[in-house]
Amino acid sequence: MIRIFLSRKCLKSLSSLTPEQREKAEAALRDVSDVFGQPHRHAGTGLRRLSSNYYECRIDLALRIVLLHRQDSLLAYDVMTHNELRAFLRNI
């Protein structure tokens, strides 16, 4: 199990979601915490590596949580749409 910390930006984005989306986001983060580091189990959680230190976790078809892998923890950086995520990746 890996610890996940929420950035201020992520907290702000989560607060703007509907209650249903927020529940899905919390469930997704719990799942990621349980399976991170076990690649054969990542598929069921919607976890995908984006670059050397960045991962995405699907909340639903439209929303993703961007995660930054630190040595022994993950930082939930922000909640983004697919298009916002693509733009973000061009800038990192």
C-alpha cells in the first residue's frame, strides 16, 4: 500500500465535482493506493503510466486524476479532462 497525498489544486478540483464523481474519485484513489507497484493489477483500476514520474487514474470516461510518483508516495496533482491532460503532458 502506498500513501497518496492531495495537492491544494486537486482538493479544489475535487470540490467542484458532483457528489457521484467525488465518490468515484475517492474509490479510484483507494484502489490505486492498494495496487500501485503491482503492474498486473493496474488495469482494473484505470491506472496508466504517462511518463517517468506521472500516472493517470480514470475517474470515469471524461475525468482523470494526475498522480506524481515520489519515492515512497503519490501526490494527486489535479483532476483533468482528457484534453486538459493531453495539454498538460505537452508542458511537462
